[in-house]
Amino acid sequence: TREILLDKSGNHFALPVGYDLEAYSDGMILLSRNGLYGFMDYTGEWIAQPVYSDAEPFSEGLAVLRLPDGRCGMIDTAGNIVLPFGYDYISSCSDGIIAAYSKDAGWEILRKMTA
């Protein structure tokens, strides 16, 4: 089975050779190769290099990434780090709410602000 993405004009979007399509959400493409994950935007630019041991698809403009050492962080669709990589667990954003846990601080409930 071959996975194909189409751009707004109906043209095939070429995925990088050797990468597997994991998900597409919020205009961001989650790709994997050799057990590492990264995000590419719809123009073909990497916004998060494929160096992460795990990643969740974007939800409400935010995505959770996990470093090989187990630390989690969160990025926005521009690739900016919005939660630093110091958490043991971060939930996907749902209705503007994010749950994050670290052994040092315990559970935190975060609310996404909108302008």
C-alpha cells in the first residue's frame, strides 16, 4: 500500500525517501524512519528534525515530542518549543487543556491561551 498526500491543487506531495507517514494534522506531517520521528510542514520544510523517539500528531496547533532519554516537550506549528523538554509525560491538547507530569513537580494542568 502506498500513502499519498495531495496539496491544495491536487498535486502529489512527495514524502522524503525512506520515511513513513505516521499522521497528518494541522498542516503538519508526522514522519518516521528507523524509530525516530519528526515533523515537516506542508511546504516540505522540517519544523522538527527526525531525532525524537516518539511524537504525537498536532492537536490544536501543538504537538508532544519525546527525546531518546525519555524527556517530553511540546512544540507549536512553527517548531517553537512551548513546553521545555523536562517532563516525563505531556498529554495532547484537548479543548485548550494540557496535563503535564514531572517527577520533580508532579502534575500540572495548563490552559492554552488564545489571542
